[in-house]
Amino acid sequence: MSRDALPVHHRGMTRIEIELYADRLSRHAERLRDDLEGARMRLGWLRLEFEIEIAKAGPRNEDSVLNADLERRLVTIAHR
């Protein structure tokens, strides 16, 4: 158990220590929410960029595949 993960039922914890611990947990949860929101936004931009790249490629025959340049750009976008 890390030193930051003190159990709330620890006999030596005072009320202020419990409140400080709860505040620290709350800040950590907020940072995680922000990280998740940022990841969702990056995924949204990735989807948009992907759709734009597909639109730039123009119409394709059923037998054709994406050209090498478009494939390279899509790989670059996917690995950001």
C-alpha cells in the first residue's frame, strides 16, 4: 500500500486528515475526468481528419484501394 493510500478507517486519522485525504482523492478524480475528456476530444478530431482525408481522395472504384499517399497520411493521423 502506498503512503498516499491510507485507509480511512486507520485509527490514528483525525477528522482533518480524513478531509484532506478526501480532498486529495477528489482532485485526483477531477484530473482523471479531464484526461478522459481530452482523449475523447482527440478521438473526435481523429475521426474528423480521417473523414476529410477520405473525402480528399475522391470517389473510388470498387476494385481500387486507397493510394499510398492517403494510406501514409492515415497512418500518421492514427499514430498521433
